[in-house]
Amino acid sequence: MKKTVSLTLVGYILYALAVTFYIWVGADTSLPAELAGTKADPATFLSNKELMITEEYSKIRNTIYFLTLPVEWIFYFLLLVLGGARAIQGWAEKVTKYKTLQTGIYLFWLTFFSTVIHYPLSYLRYFLSKDYGITVQSYSGWMRDQVVGFWEGILIMWIVVLLLYVLIRKFSKWWWAIAWACFIPLVFFMMYIQPVVIDPLYNDFTELQDKELEEKILDLASEADIPADRVYEVNMAEKTNSINAYVTGVGGNSRIVLWDTLLTRLKEEEILFIMAHEMGHYDMNHIVIGITGYIVFSFFAFYLIHLSAGRLLNRFGQRWKINSLNQLASLPLLLLLVSLLLFLASPVTNAVSRYQEHRADVYAIELTGNAEPAIEAFQEITRSSLSEVNPPALVKFFRYTHPSMVDRIAYLERYVKEE
Ligand SMILES: [Zn+2]
């Protein structure tokens, strides 16, 4: 057991060194030569100081991302190997004999330890973001969001895990298929309540104050067949300097939302381009395609989890003191498998997402009929978010749901020239 722990820790340290070397020394992040001097070249719209800060901040951020990545897996793994998964079940059983409450207590402790272990790197991310002027949120405000997230996570997981273990106990062979079938309405339910129940837990939403702008946005929306009669602005200026906007929800809960930072940092034409981009996602059914993709993926994922969890418990169950999947103690194993599968799928989902982002850019130029404001908007977003100029290949592969700003601006520039 001691050997497993030390091997895991040595493995993590070696991994951390390799990743750090890759990001700071190995990877080539210079601008492709053919783009030098074009509008996509950050040297043409950022000062030397901004360029330097952008590069430095991106490297730090990427390093922290890769350092954080395996922490969750190691946490679940050690919990199983060291018997913690079984011990927490014991604590829960001591408090109450009701399975529903036991599940709640189990989730509380699991989330608690996970939060404690993740805290140093989360705090470092927050601290650096503040240091570099992206986040402007106070520590207490940030902590408040963490606490809300903590309880929100436990509540949602409680419902999911309760249902899951009822199925596992009742249908030991087919639980994964039934769980998958129940998972579909749950996803839609979550999407439905997200904009009206979950999002407002973190931020204040109001109707867009600028009625003239709202009208222009709604004009665009009706061209894109979006059933919205209102635009919402969300109070983000007290938290961040970043810029964002989105169309969210399904059916009657669809909402067009923009961050107030967008209003102060971008000109009207630039704002309209960003909104048109978001509407492109909606109009081209990107949300629906994304969900369908996840539903198909999760079918295989549920099956693989069923298969591999069974095999792993047969082999190591005795050592982990978990004799069957029926026990709550197997939860860290299930979560470990889910997390690994999501990670393995991420290069594919990211690539699909990057393609959709590109399509939405094209859609927005066509809807607004003007690519110049788009270029300016992307340049401003690069400046205000310290977006990385040319991310290293592995970072792009695992992290980038959007094409890099260089790629997006270069495309727009070609589009303007061809017109
Ligand atoms: Zn987009």
C-alpha cells in the first residue's frame, strides 16, 4: 500500500516536471511566419508590455491546468487504495440507517475532501487571475461562489447518486442502460432550469438597460429565428474584465445574455457581431447537436463503466474492502471512471466545438454583413482576457473549445479580402 502511494506521488512529480518543461521550453508558441504584420499578429494591436504579460500569463495558466488535471484522479484512486472510500461509508452508516441520508452524508464528505485537496491550486488560479487583472472579484466574493458551488454540487449529485444506486441494487446487469435512459430527461431538465435557477445563484441578471441596443439585438434575433423577446445583461464587471455573451436554455426558457463588461469595452457594431455569433450557435442547432452527441457518448460511457467497474471490483474489491458495486463505497471508482472517460473524449468534443465556433463566426459575418468590427472585437477580447496568441499543440488539443484568436482573426481577414 505504501508502495502504491509513493509510486503515485513520484509519478505525479515526474508528470509535473514533464508538463512544465513542455510549456516553458519545449512547445513552439511563436506566430506562424506568414501571419506576421497582419491583423492577426498581436504585435500590431498589443503593446510590448501587453504582449509580454499575455505570454507569461498563458504559460502560467497552462501549467496550472495540467497540474490540476490528474489531481482528481489521484484523489479517487488513493481514496480507494487507502480504504477511505469504505471508511466514509462506515461514517455515514454510523449516523443513520436511512440510505437516502447516508448518500447525502457520503457526498458531503467526498465533496469536502475533494474541495480541500483542490483548494491550493484553485486559490492559485484565482490569485494569479487577480494579479494579472482579469478577475477583479474580492476574495470574499470568490469564496462565496466556492461555497455556493460546494452545496450546489452536493445537492445535484445527491439526486443523481440516489437514483443511480437504486438502479444498481435493483438491476445489477442492466442498471447502466436504465441509468442512461433516465439520464436523458435529467440533462434536459438541467438545461431548462440552468438559466432561471442555477445561473442566478452566482450572478445578478437584469433586463438590458440600453433599450436601443436591445432592439437592434432582437432584430438580429428575429432574423435568426430565435424566440426571444428580451435580452438580459449579467452583472460581471465586479468580478472580471473578461468579455462574454451567450444564448442559453431550451424552449421557452431560451435567453440571450450578455455580460456588462461587453457593453463597456466594445463598440455597438462589435457587440452586434458577438451577438450574431451566439445566435449562429442557436440557429445552427449547435446546442442540440452537442446534447445529442453527449447522449450517444454517454450510452457507451455507461456501458464501459459497468464493464470496467465490475472487473476492477472482482480483482481489487477485497483489497479496497468493497465487495460489490451496490455499496456507496464504490462511488469514487465510478466517479474516477466518469472523469477519465470525459477526459479521453475531450479532444473529440473540443474539435467539434472548435468547428462549430468557426461556423458561428462565418454565420455572424453573413448576418451582420461586416467583418471589420469582428476583427476589432476579437482584438479587444484578446487584450482584455490576455488570450494566448498561439497555444501549444497539446494545450489546444485538450483545452481549446474555441479556435485560437490568431486563427479566428486570420480567417476574418481572408474573408474581407475575398469579398
Ligand atoms: Zn461561440
